[in-house]
Amino acid sequence: MSSIVFAVGFALLLAGVTKLETAAYVNIPAFLCLVGDASYTIYLVHLALEGVLLKLSMKMRLDEFAGAGATYILVLAGTIALGCVAYLLIERPLLARLRRRRVAGPVFS
């Protein structure tokens, strides 16, 4: 029962925030918009990027110097940042190209 109440509560909260955003009462920072736009790319590449960053942090013994919590935060931030880079370099240009192709019409007639 409590999980249903939480789900409905969060759905109503999200609907309210969405309404505030569309009415221009809330200004979303540009970097959060970028993370939102890149969320699918981040989802697709996060495991590979996280693995690479964790291996690099182990090689550099980052957890010994910064601690486990700081290492976790750095790997998390690095994974999100590199996912955004993948979005900017791969997904966004690909989508723009596909959009132009669709407007131009079919390739084969």
C-alpha cells in the first residue's frame, strides 16, 4: 500500500513541477537540460564508462588518497560527463542528420 502512495505522490509532484516549468515559473539550468537530453545516451553507455573509470581509479589508487565516497562521486560525475560528451559527439549529430534526411524525402523512389 505504501509504495502505491509514494508512486502517486511522486507522479503528482512531477506533474506539478512540469506545469510550473511550462508556465515559465521555474528556470532549469542549462547543464540539467543537457543531462536530461543526454539521459538515453548516458543509459546506454554508463556501464562501459563506469567500468573504465573504476579501473582507472583503482590503477591510480584514488580510493587511498580521496576515500571511497569521494571516488564514488568522481566516478559518477565522470560517467555522466562522458555520457554527455557521447551525446554531443554522436547522438545529437546523428539525430540532426536523420531529421534532415526525413525532411528531404525518401532516398529511393
